Amino acid sequence: MDGRESIYNYIKGNIDIETGRLKDGAGNLPDDEKIFKPGELRWVAGGMDGGFGHHGSGGNDLKKGKKIANLLRSISKKGSTKSKIELYNILVEDSLIDCIDTALEMAIKSGLSIEPFLHDFAQFLTTKSPDRGPVKFGIALLGLIRDPQDLDVIKTLGKHEEFTLYSAVAITSSLENPDIELFKLAQSVDGWGRSNWSKDSHKQAIHQSRHG
């Protein structure tokens, strides 16, 4: 990953032990320089996902969703390295908000084997990737897989507002009674992170948990 620190390690290493929140000044992510050009106007963390929401689904989004679903199926059945690389390159674009639900629903309907390949891939995306798009998709996969051992990773990533929305959905999908953990997550962020969680993610989480 060209020597960049993983986003998970970056966030974990910048959490204030006393407050449980991200330290002041630690909002930049390892892929910022790759994504944003000098002087370019930026969205605040989580602002793009929260601003556009899950509007789905023009033809391009449907086409991308089908492609992602096919690659997921290949990974789940064979652990295909080629499919992993191809999917990662799609995810790096970080333009998944309109196709992520479609992709996961298609993949589920086509039949996915969680172990051993898909779970390992989701854990790789969330803990090893220095790019935000793959991390977001990895969180969504962990929410689909619902392994309690993954919750610490999901909650840690959710402390950065870029990932709070995705973590809230994954937590709700993973736990029978998620309210306490969702409340803790909301208390650890401000701005778009908390706004997204309160206005939108609970509805999405219910939808995903019913259809996943």
C-alpha cells in the first residue's frame, strides 16, 4: 500500500484515552494527499456521504453494483487475488454511496460464502487499507457478516466522522440491542458524524438488518 499507514492504525493511535474521542488535529487521514489536490475545496469528514445520502440508482450505479457483486462472489468462493485487486481499485474511487446497498443485496441473493475468504477480505479492508473507500466497504461487509469479534474494529473506525455513518449501520446490523453502542458512538463525534447517525443511519441500519 505504498508505505502509507493504515487508516485503522492511524485512528486507533490518535484516540484520546481519557475522552475516548479522536484527538484534536487528528482529522486528516492517510489518503488525504492522494484524494485532495493542494488548495482544492474539501468536504468536511463524512459530509459527502451525509449530504448525498443513499439516493441510488442511475444506470452507472446499477452497473457498478453488479460489478462489485460479481467480484464479491468470486472472492467468497475462490479467494481470487485478481478479483480482490480489481475490487480494491473500484473501491479506492470512494464513490460508493449510491451503489453499496445494491451491490450487497445482489451479492447476498447470488449466494456468498462468508468463511474463509470473504471474512478475511473484510478484515483486511478495515484494518490494513490506507484508503477510505475500501475501509467504508469493509465496514459494510463486517456489518453483513455480524461477527461480534469485529465490533471493536467497527467502533474504533466510527470515531472518525468519515466512517461514523457506516459504523452505525454495521453496529445495528451486528447487535440485537444496539442502542447503547450507538449512543456511545454518537457521543464520540460531532458535526456530520453525529448528524448522519441521528437523522439517517438508524433507518438504513434497520433496512440492512432486515434484508441482510
